[in-house]
Amino acid sequence: MDNKINKTGILEMAVGAIMDAVPIICAIIIVVWAGRAYTEGFGLFVQTPLDKPGEAHSEMVTVSDTDAASALKVGGILQDLDLISSRYAFAVKARLTGYSHSILPGTYVISSDMTMEQILVKLSADPAAVPAGEEQDGTEAPEDSTIKDSQEENKDVWGQG
């Protein structure tokens, strides 16, 4: 009889320990997911490149016809080359900025010090039409004023300006 009572007591203790652990595990999962959501959202709305200009690297990125149809696939290629931090943030940014259906197939030189919007602008320009960083007449291309404006707007929104 003592053996049966002892087994019941151990079972009740085990169930009690599991019941105490469930809310703690749920809280940890919520905190981790909230942190990831914040990081993804921050990457969407604050124009920051993956690397600083002095620490950046450039890669040749080839976008095929099938890849160009999906910003998520292109984001995956860029993430695998360590040019962006998140393929999902890239796909959402492409959708929000209207570039999701404008990505053209071709080979591009992309740098890790470019923001997602700068990368989207570059991927939406025909790579064969204009040499990298130059206009048709051979002069340097001006910096995209919409990117500059959105960076200034982001500074104002986040209290950095």
C-alpha cells in the first residue's frame, strides 16, 4: 500500500512541475517571437544597410527569370550572400514600396552597405541598359532623392533628427 501511495505522490509532483513549467515556457516563446518581430519591423521601416560603408562587401547577384517573379526568392539569394539580414523583410519591403513586380532578371553587383530600398531600385533597373553607377552619357548617376527623403523621414519618425 505504501508503494502505491509513493507512486501517486511522485506522479502528482511530476504533473505539478510540468504545470508550473508551461507558463514559463510560453513566456519565453512569446519574448523570443516578440524580439524577432521587432527586429523584422525595424528592418522594414528604418533604412539601415547590413554593413557600414568601410566594412561592406560586394557580390555578383544573378537573378533568373523564375527568381525575378518572387521577391522572397530574390531575398533568399541576397540573404545567402550576406547582403541583407532577412529575406522576409526584403519581400515585405518590396511589396510595400511597389517593387515586388518590378524586379528584372539579370546580373547585378550588390553591396552590403546598400539599404533594401537601394537594392530594390537597382534590381528594377535593366542591368544591360546602364553601366553600374553611370548614366547613359558616361556621367555618374545622381543619388536617388526618394531614398534620401525616406531616410530623413525615418530619422524624424524615430526621433533621430
